[in-house]
Amino acid sequence: MRELTQEIPKPMLKVQGRPILEHILEGLKAAGILEVFIVTGFCAEAIEGYFGDGKRWGVRIEYGRQLVQDGTGKAPELARGFVGGDDFLLTYGDILVKPETYAQMIRRFGEGPFSGLVTVTGSEDVTKGGLNFFDPSFCLTRLVEKPTAAQVEELRREGWLKPGQTAWYNAGIYIFRPLVYGFTSRLEKSPRGEYELTDALNQMVAAGEKVAGMAIEGRWVDVRDPEVLASLQQG
């Protein structure tokens, strides 16, 4: 986002006059999620000062600051006490979807004895994020984070990627049972030097935990650069 985020964190950039995070918060509330924990980092005061305790939106908000930016696998640990024994929805702060998406996720999660749920979008470019593979029941079997060109070629040779099949790209919104913390707490740093949430998902699957998949219908936007942000202002 270059100069746009020199003084404010990306979730506070405005789309149609309101911060990205406010759109997310209102969607969560519409799905019946009234208790929210926000993990902050850069310019934490901007988020905490704007949303406060959440009363203005009819929700309760608490905060935790990730002082060391060491990856998506460790950020959820800050909410462990807040979560307690409850299931929880996790979303990155720069992902915009239709508000009804969150309710659809909750319904899908309730369809079986799942320990987690991962959302995906169909894509032809499989090198920019987590590449997901599913069984016939659309439950997760494998996840490859930001595959290199060599890895993509290997996946094709091994039959994981087939011509004409949709490649499922990690959409950055999840539901977990608290047991996920047993996996995030044991994470080791990836070759990128970060603790990856996707590694915890792979470990869950390897341990026999069922992780449901759900394809997001309609709008899904990763607000990653000024051009994407500008395109959203038109609605």
C-alpha cells in the first residue's frame, strides 16, 4: 500500500467512507458474532481508538498487540484466553466479502464433526497464497503455502493439479475449535522465517482432524494494493 499505510494500519483504510475493518465487524455482527478480539500491531492505537469497546456497533471488543510480527500462526495465540472453550471465526483484517459469507461459514461448519473450516476461492494463479486440496466431501487433504513454480510443476506431475480443474486459493477466513491451539503452540518457523497458520492446518489434517472447505460465493477481495482499494470505492 506504499504511502497509504505509513501512518495508519491497512485495516483502517477506507472503502466507501468506512474502514475495511468496520465492514468486517458489521458482517460478523450480522452473523450473530457479538464478541470480537482484534489482534493489532503497527499503529495499534488507530484501531483501538476508533473501535473502543465496540458498544457503538453493538458488540464487545477486546484487543491484543502482536509486538513481534512473526506470522499468522502465532497471532491467534493472543486470543487464547478470550476464546476459552468456544469455537471461533478468524479473519484477516484486509479481506472483504459479502456480509452473508460469515453466516454461510457457520452453517457449513455445523454440517459435520469438523475441527476447522477453511474458505477458498477458485483461481488460475496458484503461486500467491495457500493452495488447497480437498476430498470428494470437500474436506481438506493438503495445503501448500505460496508454492514456487517448481512446486507447482511437481504437483502437476504427481496428479494433485489436473488440467481443467479449479485450483483452490486460500481466502484467509477460518473457523476453528479451540483444539487448534494445541497445534499453533507447537509450530516451528517456516523457511520464510515465520510461524504459518497453514502449517497448523496441515498438522491438524495429519492428526486425523476433519477440516471442512467452503468456496466463497460472490465478492472476495484481498485489499493488497492501491489499485484494488481504488476499485472498491465504486461499490
